[in-house]
Amino acid sequence: MLSTRGLSRAALRAPHAPQSWRSMAGRAPPPHVRTATHPYAQRKQRRFARSVVAVTALWATATALQWVVNGNSIMRQVHAEEPPHQEAEPEFKFEAPRRRAKSADENRALISSQHLQVVKSWENPGVYAWGSNAGRAVAPDSDEKYIKTPRRIPYFDGQLLRDIKLDKNFGAAIDERGDLLQWGVAFSKDVTEPTKTLRGQNLTSLAISRDRIVALSSGGTVYSIPVSQSEQNDGPKPKSTSWIPFWGASNNISYRTRTPENLGWSERVTDISSGLEHALMLTSSGRVFSFASGTQDFPSKGQLGIPGLSWENRPAGAFDIPHEITTLKGFPVKKIATGDYHSIVCDSEGRAFTFGDNTAGQLGFPFNAEATSVDAPSLLPTQRLYAGSAAQARVTNVFAGGNTSFLTVDATKADQSRTTADTWAFGFGLTGQLGVGRWIHTCADPIKVPAFSGLFEWDEARHVPIPIRLSTISVGSTHAAAVMDNVASVMVSGRTSKLTDNDTNWGRDILFWGNNEFYQIGSGKRSNVATPTYIQPLDQTAEQERAANAAGVKALREREMHRFQITPRQKVKVNGRNVEFEQKVECGRGCTAVYSAV
Ligand SMILES: *[C@@H]1O[C@H](CO)[C@@H](O)[C@H](O)[C@H]1NC(C)=O
Ligand SMILES: *[C@@H]1O[C@H](CO)[C@@H](O)[C@H](O)[C@H]1NC(C)=O
Ligand SMILES: *[C@@H]1O[C@H](CO)[C@@H](O)[C@H](O)[C@H]1NC(C)=O
Ligand SMILES: *[C@@H]1O[C@H](CO)[C@@H](O)[C@H](O)[C@H]1NC(C)=O
């Protein structure tokens, strides 16, 4: 790590968290990790608290660091203390940052991959997908079982999308007009390219259960649509309730609207999320509703958040009518997330609540063999994670997928002098999906994810270190990707032919981890990944051309480590019109997509 001083942003990790874990593990594993691997063991809360204190103490030896912005290039100077164990390799390396160029040629080489990726993403919007293709979800026109490295879905070339979601057996997307597109064997065995199904509803986002698609329209209407084309054709078709005569609208497929009734004046649904059997809806007033979003099984693990609700005692009417989660009244909810069988929400005060299946500790509560699920939203004692540090913890976002959960937390010192942004993981982690560098079967005590905790960058304007937060985590059933909210620069529009300009664009860091049995990480290898890692740039053809162009400055080129960076939101010209869009990542069930999102 020291040898890469000044170049490796791993060094920016102020508290040397991974090293401290490792050094502790050398003697005895950190107590709360140990208890996590022995979920049935009787735990003493005191011991857990002590371990957090120990880790926090290591943190206190934090490092001073600085990024110096220098014209168009950035030099990051890092003054790091020696990590406790020098032989410890950094868990992952950040690419050497851009440096001041000495010559145009050198500059061209340095501008490099990152600039090229941004520009290419603007020139060729579309969808890259990889992972399991058993259900023709990532390469609808191919019979290959796996797509081992990012590959474009030709149908989407040049297209901007509002959303995309992938299951192993089907895919669904919303195009720029708000129409639903579907493909994959669970939609239809005969279809080899995305096909329009629900049109004219101005859809904006979607979620998928085991066998249905939940979609939200711009106006706040929630639709529940069968995945299967034959069910769409044969099932009952609603009369259009919309009085707006959409051009080209055709409601000739079977679907149901699940918008909650009795919403307040000007209150509407603003977000949706779905597990395999249940979905959550968030309204603009911070209320949360849930409903059964699958047709195979009624949610029976408490994931609806309605105490006592079961198939037997459900209210009269459709099995999938929405229920308000009234126990959350008084906690205006800001974010919602769902795993396969559990739910997690956080409110505007930074409190997090979980409910549903807890067999893997995905609720963040100790496993209890007598009660493997919790059917009422339960407040997570997140402040306990910071016991002894005198920091005030606020949950800023929640993420979930499969049987795994993540929280991002802002921990602010009592005197407000400093805020640290941390990411915590809990639940099932046997194939690395917790991202903490370990394979943990059941983890009910949240573990800090070292790669996304305690990172800082230098704020030029205010001359203070500011925390680097996560922009998002996309959690698939067994793998995940995180996009860092680090400094990104996409000021330079233009074509690749202008690569000699000093100005460069670069995107955001994106890291992947977890299960890789279907090549869903995108590394081209099949081994599972327990520590967040980079993958190669998506457009390998462009990379090779660039490498050939930069052949004159070979030494520099070799020093550069190429990695996929994701392009942040920016207004650019696409096919002669100005549109604002960005690249987004979507981890699905055994597969991954990166798309150009409006
Ligand atoms: C359709 O959705 C877009 C995006 O949310 C919105 O800007 C537009 O006003 C909507 N159009 C109609 C007719 O509601
Ligand atoms: C619905 O209408 C579209 C065109 O408006 C047509 O292509 C499609 O086959 C129709 N589907 C059904 C189930 O009738
Ligand atoms: C999640 O847990 C359920 C049991 O509650 C299990 O059946 C399922 O296979 C698990 N899924 C994943 C993705 O680990
Ligand atoms: C590029 O940078 C060099 C050195 O900093 C400067 O001399 C040159 O004018 C710059 N070129 C452009 C096009 O800005």
C-alpha cells in the first residue's frame, strides 16, 4: 500500500479498516463477526459494543489527506499512516488519478480510458448486459448459457431508457416514451427481441416479482402486469380508466392497477420496490403501502409489514389489494427497499425499520429459531453501531436484494465538526454478497463495508475533508454493485477525435461484488468476489483502439489501470437533440445490465 502512496485511493480510506480487520483476525476474529458466523450462539450485547469501540479506536488514528485540483488535472496527495501490517495488500486499488500532462502525446495517453468511456457512452447510448442467459434475459437472440463479459443488446442501440430490470428468465424495460418492453423465456419462448406490451401509460419506473411486473407511471398509478405473454393475452383486461386519450395507447393486455385508494389531496406514489412475492409503494407524504405482487405464493414471512396478515385472514376482495403500513405512521418514510422476502425502509430522521424474513439475519436482528420472521416494522438500533464514538448516526439510505441488506449511515460528531459516511451490510453473505471480504453464512449484526466507509475527499472551496458517499447500491439476488459519489467531471462534450484536448472527462467509480456463478460480476471469471472490485471498461473495442493510438507512450499506458467508470448525468447531444442522461447499473437475479437512463 505504501508503495502506491499518492496513487492509490485505497489509502484514502482513513481508518485502514480492512487492515485492522485482518490484524484483529490474526489473533481473534472481531467478536461481532464471530457471533455473526455462529448465529445460534448466545450473544452478549456488551461484547458487541466493545468490538465497535475497538474498531472506532483504530479509526481515530485517521489520516490526513488532500486532493489538489490543478488546472484540469487532479493530483491527489495522500499522507497515510502506516497500516498496521505492511504485508497486507490493499483490498482493491483505485486507478492512478489524472496528472498534469507534459506533452500532447502524453496527455492523450493519460486522458485515456476514462475520457473515452464517457464520450463513447454519449455517442452510443444503449444497454450492456451480462451473466446468466439461461432464460435469454441478457442476450435475447442467443442460446449461449452465459454471457461472460459485458455485451450490448443490439435492439437498444441508440436508445435511452427510463428503467430496466432483469430476472434470470425475463427482462423488462421502459423506453423513453414510457412504454413497457419485455423479453426472455418467461415472457415468451418464441420472442428473440424486446417487445412492447403495456403502452401509452407514461411509465417511469418498474420492479419485478417472481412472475409479475410492477410499474409506476408519471402520474403515480401503479400497475401489476403478468410477466407471461400468454397470461397477458388470456387474462382479464381492464377497461382503460384514463380519460386522457394517449396517442397509440392500447390496453389490450391483462393487468391490474394497484394504486392505493384514499390518498391525500396531491399525494401520489413516488417509488415502488418488489421482492419475489411482495411489493412496497412509497407516497409523496412518506406513507408506505404493501401488496402481494406475485401470484404463486401469498407473502407469508411478514414482509408486507401488516401484523397478523395471512392468506387465511386476509380482508375480502382481491388477494393483492394494497395495505397501508399504519405502524409506520409518524415516521415519514424517505426510502424503501425490498429483498426477496424482506423489507427495509428509512425515514427523514435517519431511522431504519425492517420487517419480513430474518432467517439469514437480513433484518439486522438476532436470529430466533422460534420466530424466523418479523411482521411489524421494527426499529433498528443503528446508534448502537457507534456506541462509544460520541457520533450521531443517521441512516441516509437503504438497499436490499436476495436475503441481504445494506444501510448507508452519516455519523456526525457531537460538535458537528466532522461527518463520516459509512456503509453497513447484514444478512446472507455466503457467496460474498456482503462485500466485507468474508464469506459469512448468516450475519445479523451489521458489519461495516470497509470499501465504502470512512472515505474522504478534499473540498477545495471550504478547505475541509468531505465524506465520499455512495451514489447508489444496486443489489441483485446474490451480487451487487455500488456507484461512488466521488468527484466526477463531465464538462467536456465533443467527439473522440478531440482526444488531444487537455480537458478530460471521467466518470464515477463503480465496484461489483458477490456471487459470480453466472458471470454476473462481469469480470470474465467465475469465482465469487467478497471484496468490491472493479471490472474492465465495457466497450473493449474502443479500448483496444485507444491502446493502439497511445502506443507511442507505452510506459505511461502500462502504468494506467483500466476500469469501468460509469457516466454521471449530463446534458449532451444525441442524434441531433439535446437530452440529459446518465449510465445506470442494474443488478438482477443472476445477471447485470448497464443502460443509458433519461
Ligand atoms: C410523462 O412522463 C414524463 C416523465 O415523468 C413527464 O415529464 C411528462 O409530463 C409525462 N407526460 C404526460 C402526458 O403525463
Ligand atoms: C395489442 O395491440 C397491439 C397493437 O396495438 C398488437 O400488436 C398486439 O398483438 C395486441 N395484443 C393483443 C393481446 O391483442
Ligand atoms: C433466501 O432465503 C430463503 C429462505 O428464507 C431461501 O429459500 C432462498 O433460497 C434464499 N435466497 C437467496 C438468494 O439466498
Ligand atoms: C494543454 O496544457 C499545456 C500545459 O499545461 C498548455 O501549454 C496548453 O496550452 C494546453 N492546451 C490546451 C488546448 O488547452
